[in-house]
Amino acid sequence: MRSDPWLRAEQARGPLPAETDVAIVGGGLAGTATAYYLAREGVDVVLLERSELNREASGTNAGSFHFQIAIHQLTARETESSHARLLSDVRMHSAAAELWGTLEDDLDASLGVHTTGGLMVAETPEELQILHDKHLIEAEAGLETHVLEGDELRRLAPYLADDLAGASFCPSEGHANPFLAAPLFALRAAERGAVIRTQTEVTGVASGFRIETTNGTLRANRIVNAAGAWANDLAALSGVRLPLRVEGLHVNVTEPRQKVLEPLIQHIGRRLTLKQAANGTFIIGGGWPAHPEARPSRFSTLWESAAGNAAVAVRVMPSLADVRIVRMWTGVMAFTDDLQPVVGELSSLPGYYTCIATTGFTLSPMLARLLAGNIARGVPLPPRFAPDRKGRQWIATT
């Protein structure tokens, strides 16, 4: 494998071309992966990023692969039967797992992919029953999981609190390095002819997709909104509203300790993701909130979130009690009420596409590949991903 995953800064500078077939706005994982897959299809692509690549959500998350059914999926308001929705969700995540397993070979460089397996723990009998119930759905959808209790769990994970009710184990879960994925996709996209332009903020989108930026004007036949948490800001320039909500998220990192934790740890009833990096540090996350700040500042950290997140981690893995947190940062995510991705063409504005994942790091490469196939070859996308789908939970207007 080639060792250098970085696009040189000078390659992302310079004037815009006058026109392109597809303009992608957003230099995170969704945008760079879409640029790569479109360029691989032979499509003329220009990617526009207002700052630098991978500076926001894609580079500030914990890099976890979430394939099991999680608590937020079980508590979502329904538009169809819970069973059908969960089956489709698990199948989507299983497809993402398969793709992540091939990406390092495809992109010919390391992404820090580690398939360590993942444990989702339960503290109470009620939570344990949820693990058993979701295991049946996961099995039907083709995702391998195992519910472990008592001595079986203690043999696999002796570092966990010995009074936990149980855990479900998914062999395909793990993590990758969020600092590498988007930059590598951008590099490979550029090698296939895509134009990458950073420090290029979109300030207006006129009819016919005449895109005004701080670096000049670009005319495109089609546009892809891959702006993630800022997708509505971009959509507003075209008179479109997408009902996304945005949340800032905490990530905490500890001092290094001897390697003891191999799998990714999650919790079926409380907000927690926990893993140990190769250098021995523990990365603690799980969606604890951060405080919004006015642009250009990021979300700021909250002591309540840092302390609360750490407390859940210590409850699950008591040996962390004397491990010091040495740094923390915040990320950001876009969510939809129905928890489905927002991928495809707006029926109300032909040529305008979105690529927004609600579990962004896990799903973005797969969704980008699906969208590229749709744009380049007309491959159909799941109707439930449509950006202007209608329903009790989803109303998009122009």
C-alpha cells in the first residue's frame, strides 16, 4: 500500500474551472467519497470546501463503526412498523460493514481499520431483554451478533463490571482513523481527475446551478449538497429547506495505559462508546451534548457532558476510575426524525442532490457510492432516502 494519504495543499488551491458536470459542496467524508466514486465513473467533478478538508464532523468524531441496533433506533417515532424499519437499518449497516472491509485495498492505503468486534452492554434485566429481542432482528437481516451473559461474558471481557446483566457481541464492529478517511478519498479523487478546491465558500446558487464562491464562479449541470450539519445553510441558497437538526457531540481522550480493551464498547440504554487506541489511550464518546457557538467558533465543551460520559465509562469498565482525561473536543452531527439518510435528487429541483448520513462515519462511503451510481448510471436509490420524502416525520419545502 502507498503510505502518503494526503493531497498536497497546493493541489487544492487555485482558481475554479469555468464549468463542471457535478459540483459537490462539502469536504468531509460524504463529499470526498462522492467525488472519488463519481470520478471513478468518469464524471467531471469539482469539490468545494469553505475551509480545509476534514475539519468538521468527519474529522472530529470517534471513528467508530456502529452496525448493531442502538438505543436511539429503538426509541424513534414510527412511520412504519418497527420490525420493517429495523430490518432495513441493519441491512444498510451490514452493507456498510462489507464496504469498510474492502476500502483499504480499494484506496491502496491504510485507513486505520480495525475489526475488533463490538460489545453492547446491558445493566438491567429489561435492557438484557432488549438485547435478546434485537438479536432476532439482526439475525434475520444477516448481521452476526451473540448475546452473552454470566461466565461467558466474563471470559470474553473480564475488564467489564462483573454485575452487568449481559452484552451483545458483533464480530464485524470496530473503528477506523477519522483523520485519514476523507483526505485519502480526496487524494484518490484528484488522481482520477476531480478538482478539489479548499478555502472556497459557496455564497450563492443561481438558477441553472451558477455557483458563486469566494474563489470565483462555477457553472454546474448538477450539484451535490454534502455539507452535513450545514446542509440547510447551503440548501437555503436554492430555496430549499431540509428538516435536519444539528447537535454538537463530546469526545474525551485519556492518558495512555497498557492495552487491555480490544472491542468497541457501547451501551443499549445509556450514551457510551468506548475503545482503546493502539497507543493505549481510551476514547470515550457516545453522543453527549456540546454547547453551540456562533460561527466561526465550533461547539464548545461542557463539564456536565465530560463528567457524565466518563461516569458511564467507569460504571461499565471500573478500572478506568483512576485514568485521567487529558483532552476533549467536540464534533457535530446532523439528525433526521426518521433516522434515515438524506440521499438522492430533489423531485422539486431536478439536478439538486443531497448526500447526508445520520450515522456519518459508518455510512458515508456506502451512501456516496450509491449516489454516484445513481448520478452516473441511473441506479435507483431507496425511496426512504429521498431528500423530499413526505410523511408524518418528514416535510421538505421549496
